[in-house]
Amino acid sequence: MTEHRETAEEALEELSPDEGERRRMQEAYESIRDRALEDLEEYDFEAQVTLVGSAARDTWLEGDRDIDVFLLLPPYLDRKEFQEIGLEVGQAVFPDGRVEYAEHPYVQGVEDGYDVDVVPCYSLDDASEVQSAVDRTPFHPEYVERERFEGFSDEARLLKAFCRGAGVYGSDLRTHGFGGYLCELLVLHYGGFQEVVEAAADWTPQVVIEFQTAERSHDDPLVVVDPVDAERNVASVVSEDSLATLIHHSRQWLENPATEAFDVEEPIPVSEEELRSYVEGRDTYLAAWVFQAPDVVEDQLYPQLRKTETSLVEELERQGFDVIRSHVFADDRATLLVEANVGRQSKVERHEGPPVYVEEHADEFYRKYEDSDDVVGPYIDDGRYVVERPRRYTSIEEFLESDAVFDLALGQNLEREIERGYDVIVDEELTSLLDEFAVELASHLRPGL
Amino acid sequence: MTEHRETAEEALEELSPDEGERRRMQEAYESIRDRALEDLEEYDFEAQVTLVGSAARDTWLEGDRDIDVFLLLPPYLDRKEFQEIGLEVGQAVFPDGRVEYAEHPYVQGVEDGYDVDVVPCYSLDDASEVQSAVDRTPFHPEYVERERFEGFSDEARLLKAFCRGAGVYGSDLRTHGFGGYLCELLVLHYGGFQEVVEAAADWTPQVVIEFQTAERSHDDPLVVVDPVDAERNVASVVSEDSLATLIHHSRQWLENPATEAFDVEEPIPVSEEELRSYVEGRDTYLAAWVFQAPDVVEDQLYPQLRKTETSLVEELERQGFDVIRSHVFADDRATLLVEANVGRQSKVERHEGPPVYVEEHADEFYRKYEDSDDVVGPYIDDGRYVVERPRRYTSIEEFLESDAVFDLALGQNLEREIERGYDVIVDEELTSLLDEFAVELASHLRPGL
């Protein structure tokens, strides 16, 4: 057995749920299923209840607490009936459950310590008839069941845990990483965990893996055409950085196999001392824009925070600030953290006009500033008219505290919260965030791989 | 008569030398010529003495104090003899004259208040035989004499004075502007001052004017093929900015003809109060790098200063400093003045490595910084490895005071002076430069057109 295999086997001992764990999950699922079927009997149609996700495909990791249960409802139901019945059954199963919203509403509850989603979907004969992404999900276990090889579950567990260890496990819109089904498809395609990692170490984007011929083109860095839907890229959510991170960790594993590759490292919370020494030692400018987090799921919150972050960083760069790094995180409050080389600039900015020979535009520019008292110039440099005009905002703090932030591309749920008020917290004052974000700040103060 | 013509005629009254002035210059020239011829009689060859430049072509401006006299020596003299005889005759004419160096040495002296250059050149039958640029000069008056039209001298005077008013008169390497001969050729080509200006207002670089078919290609923004040398661009020295400046002033003249266009505006020296209020009001960072000016002519000094300026600005920009404007000027001391948005940066700089998928280079980068204690990272951003490493110089002052300045592309004569020592003068302390550079600083504090 090679060193790599030995290390993987050793890790597997910790990753595979034992008999007791399997039985416990099965019992939890059966209890949910039975309650759901009992409630469904009240309706005058045939309906089924099915386990989907990693539990159904026997690829779940020891310690995973998620069970996904689908209610397969008849395709002739209209959308309104379908949604009402889905919620009604979910709430019958979990009278204390929470209603969540994805493509359509569903109920979340807890069964014997497991987090359970009870999701309605249309019962279809063929994946090509799908009306929504959710409807396709029940076909995934079927496909994997048909194609699995001896030892497949362990190989899939290894890859999932490896992605988790690298911080890129999950198809949610916070992680933009590798979901469970994607990991399984990669293992099916390459034949095992080690084979996936060997391939990934040499990947050059765009990487395309076709379980069937793609029916449309994708811009994503990784394209894995869904075996049950030729139009869908199972890896569409994988970001450039998540892909690069997997490539990096794959090379590290090949060079030096270690069981730590499968461990989740809990970040050490940032202390007040660490934060102060970071700020002082780097002499950079750190500003946190803090407001109440809107009450939406993470898959809605994070894309909005990222959009706002991108817009803010672009605007600051446009204004001549040199942003070194930025982060977003949320708990009760949401925080956009920006670290810039310098937080305050001079009172003037160079504003370049057109080349003098471009007659009409150049004339217009010259006339605009010719008699202006608050600019220096126009003068000519590199063949262009140039003026130096007053800067609108001489510091990042001043900008964040102005109404100009509402001209940024803000996520729709954020805009309302920001309008209600926000704080701008700078440099040493960031210690006031440690109560809520000591762990999240670690990702900024200690970025790594 | 149009408004433009009337204004030009009015200006001409001030620009044309009167009878007395003409006679005085003629007498000065004849006296020099006679002394030179007398001395040349000692040699056993035929030689001539000739007036060249604007005096010879009757295009000099009232108040011009320059007379250029050429000694036409036989082409069979070898370089050494030729130079010795040139100097000997020059010194016989001006026993107190100074020896200067261009393509070869020559003597400068003063005659009745005129600054006189006595320059040796080979006497050739045809401009195509020229051995150096100087040898071509005697052919210029011949060509202009042959092609001139009625009123040519006045038109040429108008264009020269117009260029002078715009600050772009002179083919020297400080001005990089329009020389006298170039102005005359433009007037010959377009037919008059007004016609040149009308054409210039619409110029789009590259502008090419061929008195004969060019025998080689030129990259310069303005190309005027010398009628006496098909290989030469008479306008090769005209910079992009000088060209743009002439275009600008031409448009201004067409829109609003005023005799002020022909005036030379003496800049008001910068006062201590103005300098202080400039520095404080803009909150920028001003640094002057001051050293002894080497003892070379301006045509050698300014290209070296500009080269050093370009290299310094590029290096500062590379280090992340945002340079708004820079200037060079020299008197006893030479000064490189740099105005930057901000003079001090944080202690870290972002250093981007290759995309992670570029295996070999990426690995190399990662290994280099993996265990480095003084960097943050490597982390992944936009698919690349990134580290934040300590900045070498956190301020422009610190950079200028370091040995790193010797890695800049310094002009050869400057390097020696800089090695002997220099000062770095910052912000309000710049007032200490006012004794020497109060006029020159005006071009920085009040850049204009």
C-alpha cells in the first residue's frame, strides 16, 4: 500500500459513520417518512416520500447532521396547490418547524439531533421533464446508485472531507465550493479520491467533464455536465478561487500526504492584542462598514454582501485608494471590512482629458475648466489636456459616511438595512467588533490556505 | 483686412527689427567676418566665412541677440586639423571667448552686445555630402533664399514669435519645440503665418510634410523632411506636448486673435506665502531632490535631468506612489521636483504571484513564501497566489535618501554630482529653494497654457 493510500485509509476510520450512527439516521428518516406518508393519505393522489442527498447515496461523513427528505407530488398540481400541500405536510411532520424559501417554500425541523429539510417536488418519470432544479434532485441517487463501483462510498467521503479541509466544501453561495453530488461525480469520473486529486493538481481552467454532451456552453472555470440534465453544469457555483484552492491542496497532498488534510481547522478567535498589533504593525488603514444583517438565508445574504463589497472596492479604487484586501461576514450584524494601503489622500486629483488633437472633445474639456477657479490647469501632459480638481472624498471614512454609498450596487435587502443606519469603525476601534466577529476576523488577519 | 490680419500687422510693428538694428547687426557680423578672414589667411587653403541662422535669412525677431557665423573649411582636412583650425580661428576672433562643445568644439564670444557662435564646418558643394549636421546648416539660407515669397520674412517672424509666446520656440533639448528654420519651412509650405495656424488647429499626429520624399521613416509626432537632406526630419526634436501646445494656441488664435499671442509673459516669481498656501491647500506631498548641476551645456544637461526624472517617477509609481506632476530645473543646482498624492504608505505591499494553475511558476512562488515569517499569505485571490510583504520604502523621502537612487537611470554627468551628495527637501521646507528657483517654481505651482 502506498503512503498516500495508507494515509487515506487512516483518515477514513474517522470519516465513516459507524453501524450505530447509520442505524440512528435510518430510524430518524423512517420516522419522518412515516409521519409524512400518514399526512399525505388525506389527499386524493398517490405521493411518495424519498431520502435524497448524501444520506441516500451512502456518502455522508461522520458527524454530518443533515437529512434531506423529498415529497414527490403529482405533476398535474398547479404551483399554488403544490406549494400549499408541501408546506402543510412539512408542518404536519414538524409542528415546530421553520418555513424557509429557496425555489419554493419548504419546512426545516429537527429529528433526534438531525437538521431535516422537508422539500416538495414534482414526481417525474424522466429528469428531462424537470420544472425546477429541485425536481431533478431525486434522480441523482438513482444515477449514482447505477454507476457506483466497489468502495465508491469511501472514495466519495475522502474527497468531500478533503474539500472540507481545504475550506471549499459546499455548493452554497457563501462557500462557492464543491457540493456533495459534484464530489461524487468527480470520483465516478476519475475512479477514486487519489485519481481526482492527481487530475486536479494538473487542471488548467476551463476544465470540462462531460457525463453527456453539454447542451449549452458555460463560462464557469469548472464544467461538469450533469448526467441527468445535459443543460446543467453541476459545478456552476464553483468559483475561480475555490478551484485554485482545490488545485493547491491537491498538489500539497501529492507532495506530502497527511491525515490533517481531512481535518477541519477551527480558527482561533482574534484577540484584542492581536488586532491592535496587526493594525499598528502594518500601518495600513482598516475600515469596517457595519449594519444590521437582513433576515434572509445565507444563500441570499452572501451574494448581496459580495456584490456590495465588489462595488465598494471598485469605487474606492476608482477614487485612487489602493485596497489590499476586503472581507464580508455576518451574524446579527453584517460587516464589510476593507483594508487599504492608505486611508487618506490629498485634496486634489489628476483628471485627464482627451488628446488635444481630438478637436471637439478636447475643446469641450478645455472650455469646461478654462475659467474654473478651483482647478489647477488645464495644462498639457502626454499630449492631453489635464486638470487637477478637488477630490470629493479625501478619506475612506468620509466616503463611507456620505450619501455616496447609496450609489453603490447594494444588494436589495441590504439597502433597506443600510438606510436605517450604520457604523463606520476604523483601525483600533475595530476591537469593538470582537464580541461578535472574533472568529470571522481571523480570516482577515490570517488569510491562508 | 480681417481681424486676424489686423492683429498680426499690429504685432509685427513690435517684432521686426528697425533699420538701425539691422545696420548694427550687419556691422557686428562684418567685423567678425573680417577678423576671421584675416586669421584664415595664415593657412594655405581657401576658406570662406558665412552668416547663417535667422540673421542670414532675414527672419530674426526684434531683440534677438544671436549671430551664427560659420567658417567653411576644405573637406580634405582631417577631423583633428579641422577642429584645431576651427578653435584657433574662433579664439583669434574672440580672445576672451569660451570654448563650447556640440558635434565639435566651437567658440562663443560677444560682439557689440550680440552673442556670437563661431563654428567651423566643411565646405561642401552639395548637402548630400554632409559629414555632420553642422555641415548642412549653410545650405538652409540658400534654400530659403531660393523659395521665399514676397513678405516671407514677416510671416516667418509672426510664426516664430507665436511659438515663442506659446513657450514652444526653440529646437534646443530643454524646449523640444519649433526651431527657427522649422518655422520658416512651415511658412514656405503653407504660404503664411495664418495658413500655418489654420492647418495646425486641425493637425492629427503623425503630421508629415515632405519637401522631398523622405528617405527613411520617422516615429516623431511631426515630420518635416528637410529640403536639403531627405534623410532628416527638421522637426525631430518637437515633442508630443510641444506639438499639442501649438495646436492648442492655434485654436485659441483662430477663435480670438490678440497681440498678446506674440508676447512673452515673464512668470511672476513664487513667493514664500504662495508656496506655503499651495502645499497646505492641496495637502499633497512635495519633494525636491537637489544637487549640484554639472558643468555642461543645457543641451546636455536637460536630457539627463529628464531621463532621471522619468526613471524616478516610474520607480515611485512602481512602488505604489501616485505622482501627480513633476518638474526639473537647473541653475547652479539642479532640482527634480515631484508632487505626489501621498508621500507615505503602509508598511506592506500586495505582491501577486502567478495563477495557481501555472504549475511550475506557481509552485516556485508558493515555496518561496510558504514559511516566510515576514509576509502575510500566501493566500489565493482571483485564482493567483498572493502575499503581502514588507515595503522596502514607506515614504518618498526615505526612498530618495537611500542608495536605491543609484539604481535609477541617471544621466552620466548627474551620477557623479549625486554621488557627491544631495539634499531632499520636503513640503514647507521648499521655501529654502526660493532664493535660487522662485521663477522656475512658478511653472510647477501654476502650470498652464
